[in-house]
Amino acid sequence: MKGKPLYERIYLEILNDIRSGKYETGVRLPSEKELCGIYNVSRITGKKAMDMLAERNIIIRMPGKGSFVNDSWEQAAESLPQETKTDSPVIGVIMDGFGGSYGYKLILGIEKTCRELGYYMVLHCTNGSREEESRAVDRMLSLGAQGIIIMCVHGENFNSTVLKLAVEEYPIVLLDRRLKGVPVSYVGTDNQKAARELTDWLLDRGHRNICFASHCGVDTPTIADRHLGFLDSHLEHGLTTNESMWLTDLKATLPSHRTEESLREDYDKVKAFIGSHPDITAFFAVEYDIARIIRSSLVQLGVEEKYTIVCFDGYDNITGEEEFTHISQDEIAMGQTSVSLVRDQLNGSRNIEPVLIPYKIIPASNEEVD
């Protein structure tokens, strides 16, 4: 039964136990809770196994009393093979969004590892919608997904649907965006440390008036960690930060606001900000696309040579020319690790762990890193 979903392995084992006489007609079967202990699985896995038996009329489920071997189980079992063939186990992948600057290598890493492990990957993009995220989880479960990897929608609060899966010990891994206080494995980057080092890079080059530039999802834990790293670096250099020099209400990079209108509004915000903050010499952008919006705004004003821009992530290009000094996250390794953690959970592991993947600072083509 190697390679089959865990719930189907349990279904087949119970079916074979009924066939062998271990569980006779009318005998009460272990409850879903008891199955958790017997097979060291989550409650939802045990439920799916019992649902399969009930759907095939092998057992009868009596609310408040339990599940019992059906009197006519032999007749129902005659039409069933000794071992039901199944497709490859399904792993659901739910992404807020992705693009050339960040995300597509995550997908590559996930797909490659799923293929190597014999899993079938199903991808769903939520485009920044919390409601669509909940629907995506439900759809993955209805497709029989044995585990889910999810990049949650930007926001300070977590999705209650994700929390429910975590409580039920369903195999789930958070990718890139952790949720504070939620007992779920997480794969990402040490964003606070990386942001501190990137800010150090600017401060060590003499910049003192640095704009922290973010979209309006600054309360998202990942972005909040980058903000903390920015503040940490200033404190370690004996400097104070001035919140009036921050630009944290950009929208066009968010999946739910990717419109020409939002982009024009962001250009106007950046240009107005530059006009009212003549002391700014550098920008710390939390994402590559925000760095691009800032650069385009500077070009429109004809002052791009006066400013330094750093950011997280960069656009992959064949020539190796880098537009901005940036934090390069190992997206391939992040994707691969997320699948490995799902596999471990499918194999019975109950370890909840954050896995931080190493990163590096990549200099712009006209810069050097110490």
C-alpha cells in the first residue's frame, strides 16, 4: 500500500480486518478519536477512512453510538477489489499570488519534490482574497488532498479555516508567511535578521535618512518582521527612526489591487512623498515590485541618480545584471522543504517546527557587498 493516502491505508486495513473476522457483523469499530491513537494520525484522517467504509456500505454510522460492521458487508464487499487502486496522493498548494520576482521558484521547488515523491500537485491562487482562501481550502479537501501547503493572504489575523485544520492535526504547512500563535509548521526566511543586515548595508554606506517603503499589509507577520529588522539596525547604530519618513500605504503590488488605477495612485504617492521629504537619500522596499514603483517614480521626476534603493527579492534574468541590491531568498529550497514537511506529517510526524532557509545579499551591478 506504499504511496497510498494515509486515510486510504487505514480504510484498507480496517476492511481487511473485517474480512479476516477481527471485526464481526454488528461489532462496534474504533471511534475516530481511538483511530488517532491506534494509527497515530489526525482526527480528520481517521474520519476520512471511516467515511470511505460508510460510503461503501461496509459499516453503519449511528450518531451518538458509534460505527458498526454492516450486516450486509459481505455483499457490499463482493464488488470491491482486495485493494482499491488510487491515483497519486494529492497535495494542495494555495498561493496568495506569485510572479517573476518572487513565487514562481517556490512553485518549481514544490512541483519537483511532489513529482519525486509520487504526489500530484494541485495549485489554486487566491489573489489576496481571504474568502477565496477559505473556499480554496474547502475545494482541496473535497478533491481528497492529503496535505496542504499555503501562502496565506496578507493580513494581521489568521484565517479561521486554517486554524481549524491545525487543531484537527491535518497535514498543513505555511509557506513564506507565518501566523503567530497558530500551531502549524512554517517554512520561510529569517526576515527580521535579513532586513537588519540589508539596512546595515545602507547605514554603513552613510545613509541616515532612509524611507521604509511597504504596501498597506505592513501588519502581516512577514512584513512586520522586516520592519522590526529595519528598526533594529537603526538602534544598533545608535540612530532613531522618523515615522514621517516611511511610506506604508502603497497598494498596486497587492494581488487584490493590481490595476492600472492603483499603479497610477502609487506613482503619485511616491512623487508627492519625494517632494515633501527632500532629506531622503535611500529607500528600503519590502518587495521588489515596490522598489520598481519607486524607481519608475524617480525616473519620471528625473532624479533616479540621487537615490539608492534596496529590497527583498529580485527579478531572475539570464544576464545576471541586478537592478537593486537585495535579499535573495532560496525559493527552490523553501518549496522543497514545505513538501518534505507535509510528507513527514503524512507519515505520522506531529512535530510542529519553523524552518528558516538561508538567504544572501546580492549587490546591484554597480555596487559591492562587504
